[in-house]
Amino acid sequence: MKATSIADAEHYLWGHACDGWHLLATDDLSVIEERMPPGSFEQRHFHTRARQFFYVLDGEATLELDGTIHRLRRGDGLHIPPEVAHQVRNNGSDDVRFLVISAPKAHGDRVAAPLAFGAS
């Protein structure tokens, strides 16, 4: 075992200019640090098995969870149970950085969901 950081973790791109780093990638637990530039968002979706915890490191994330909007600032976190539709956005003017902790891993367990009423 060794310490890890975004400097040596597996990097990937997603969405429109968003970054992700696999800090821990096992079948039963995933820890990813993500960066979203201003104006970026992910597709609304849910996971059939994985539960997730989003924890904001810097900036402010807007997370829609089952039709309710949550504004998460540095030091805030939110649990997302399996089968609950959600979408994260960066509506701010600065990058947002956050951790996504999933158990079991969420990769391969993603189902597209329609937009929530009034969402864009």
C-alpha cells in the first residue's frame, strides 16, 4: 500500500472538459476526485447498485437529487442512495473539485434518467 494523489492516480476526461482521477478503484469501493469547470454538468442518471457520497473540496456544486436542488460548498457532502436519480452541475464562476465515493463501484452501473421538472 502507498499514498496516492491526483499526481499519480489514473486520470480520465468526461463531459465537457471535466477531469477525474481514480484514487481507489476496487470492485467494492471507488474513490474518485473530480474537477468541473464553470458551466459544466453531467447527464442526469441513477445507479442500480452503487450508493455514492459526494464531498466538495473546493468551489460550489449544485446537485439535483430526486427533484430537490442542493448547493454544496467546501466541506459539504451528500449521500445518494441506489436507484435515486441525480445530476451534478457547476453553476459557479470557479472550478469545483469534489470526491465521489461509491460502494460498490459505480462504473458500469449507470442508467440515464429523464430531466427533473424544471431542470435544464
